[in-house]
Amino acid sequence: MTVTDTTSAAIVGGPGLPQERRVVTEIPGPQSRRLLERKAQAVAKGVGHSIPVATVAAGGGVLVDADGNSFIDLGSGIAVTGVGNSAPRVVEAVQRQVAQFTHTCFTISPYDSYVEVAEALNRLTPGDFEKRSALFNSGAEAVENAIKIARHYTKKQGVVVFDHAYHGRTNLTMALTAKSMPYKSGFGPFAPEVYRVPMSYPYRDGLTGAEAAERAISQIEVQVRADNLAAILIEPIQGEGGFVVPAEGFLPALQKWANDNGVVFIADEVQTGFARTGTMFASEQFGIVPDLVTTAKGIAGGLPLSAVTGRAEIMDSSHAGGLGGTYGGNPIACAAALATIETYEQDGLVERAAEIGTLLTGRLNAMRAGDPRIGDVRGRGAMMAMELVDPATGRPDAALTSRVLAAAIAQGVVLLTCGTYGNVIRFLPPLAISDELLNEGLDIVWKALTDAE
């Protein structure tokens, strides 16, 4: 099927969408090219795009473009649509809420769905202690508010972050983010009192978790000192920085030092949260219990929502009116979040993420055994990656990564890259994807890699 008029084409999304890869035009096709031409004339150049197609429907494990091409989705909108696009519970909950009311502003007139989301987050996040939550709109906004809360609670200003970290594109979160291009270049000056220390990166540093933690803590004590430090902020598994999984023992050692020294330990679970890694939160896999957790992406099935959840005494330290925002915890997004959380729990998606992880690990390691350009395979659950390198030197090979990406897209697979050096291919399939589609997508990636020799 080739769709020539997206205004009249009867394309149904959601789980009813045929779960198949189908390439019927060149990529991009004529309808997608038309939209991209309009984008160039109407949208700021700084708003880029990775995949040159105009999406008109999505569901399960596929995206369909305006030309009728059906793509295997290995990106989930950057880990957002874990429950799949247009998941039935989410669609029904959103439709009900839109018919009731779309907005009041929770800080003007509260409503129950915001409270219910907070209660769910307090229950689900790691830690057997009294918690509070506050809702916002984006991951960056959640991170900013976590830092605000930590500073208010500790009466200190310093924040420690890590090499390869990504935390957002607002002014403060750009300061927290490591990579300059494209996130920070030309946008300074940045917020002060941010200190960067080395991350545990086993493939490249060869250190044990204890050794990497000692290196980081030593630098913190020399450059900042605990009596100036409000918070340590870290992604349990780094996202944009390359899906870097720290060595065993690294995160617990950092948390212990923070707890012993009156420093708030914040886990940025924006990308790792909500079943993505095979547990509800990645912190669980590393044996850490953060003081504060930031969430977004997978929280609401594609609607904009984020949160900060943590120890009641820390969260309650801010004065009334110090937290909030016009759209934070919008009732439609809250309805979607409750339906999304129900879907994770009722449909066994935590377990499904672990199954996907087993499949991905097996397939990617088999590829690695057959191709020395795959320097490393890492990740957890449905958040896996392979790092492409020059096999002679081990240096990052961003050019090869770009060629593989382009070839996979041309054959109907949505694929994303990441990494400080631009040489990591990441796999973030919806948890609703079938094994058949996932394996077919991996076959395409393998062919793209072998053809790129």
C-alpha cells in the first residue's frame, strides 16, 4: 500500500496496525520529502530530526510513514513509548480525561489524578521510606527541580556530575551535560557550581567499580569538598553518553560516600526508568537507593510528564510555591501515566524487558564475535548498545556508525545512535514488540554493518 494523501488515508494506529516491515518507496518517499520541505520553511533549523520520514501511524513495534512504508521501531521515541504507541489503556484514559477537563493548573485547583500518580511513584521507586513526589513536564525540568530541592535542603550549592553525562538542554541542564556538540556549543555561559568527575566506563578505563569510585571521590574531595556539595547527580546507566554501564560496586560506593557526608544522591532515571532495563528502575539492579529519583520519558506513554520523587524530609524542605508550574502534572498526562503504569504492571512488561534483553544480548554478542569493529556490547534489558571502533586502534568509528544507521533506515528500521564520540548504536525497542520483528530488525542491522566494510 502506498499512501498518497495523508489527510484522507484511513490509517489506524495502535496495536491494530499490521506488525510488519514494509518498504514500498525510496526513503524518504515523496510525501515525506514534501513534509521535510515544509519543515525547512517553518521550523527553526536547530530542531533537527534523525529519521527522514513523516510518521502518520504507530503501534506495537512499527511506525508507518506518509508513503505507506512500515518501519521496525528500535527507538521508541528515545525510550518513551515502552508500552507501545497508542496503547489501548492509554488511549482510553486520555479520551475520558479530555472529555472531563483538559486543565485547571494543579497549583490553583488540585485534582485526584496528580495525587494518584504521586502515590504510584512513591510506591514504585526504590526505598522503603516515606516519600513525596512533584510533577513537571520534561526530563530536564525534573532534573532542574531535583537540584533546586537538594540545594534548598542542604543549604549548599555545588553539584557533581560525570563524564559522558546527559541531563537536558535548559541552561542548568546544559551545564550538567558533558557533550558540547550539539547540546551546548554556542549557548553559554552556563550555570555555575557544577563539577565534573570521571565516570566508570569499563570498556575504556579498565577499572573495577571500587577503583573508579575511589578516583571519582578523590577528585570530589579535592575539587569541591562535601561541605560545599549539595548533590551528586548520575544516570545509573548513561543514555546519550553511550549506554555506559558502570562497573559493579561503583554506584554503591558513591551513594555511601554521599550518605556519609550529607550529600543528596540523585539518580537520573529519565531514560532508564519504567521497566526499560528489566526492572522498574535501573537503580534496583545496582543495589542503590537514591535520595531523589528523576523520571520522564516512559512515564506516560508518549504524553509530556516528568517527576521528582524522594525522601519526604528532602522533598518537603521547599516552601509552598517553590515548586510547580503551569502545566506540571497536566490532567491528561496524569491520566496517561496511570494507564501506562497499569500496563507495565498488568501486562508483565518488566519481565518482557528482561526477555528482550536476553534476546538482544545473545544476538549482539554473536555479531561481536563475528566482527572486530564491534568493540563492546553493553546495557540491560531493552536498553542495549554496541560500540563501533577501528579494530586496529580501538578508536571510536563515528563514520562507520553513520553508514550503518543510514543503511538500516533505508531498509525500514528506525535506529538511533548515541555516545560522546558518536560511535554507539543503541537499541530501545518498545516492550510491545514481537520477537519476530525484533529479530528481523537485528538482521537488517547486521546486514548494514557487514555491507559497510
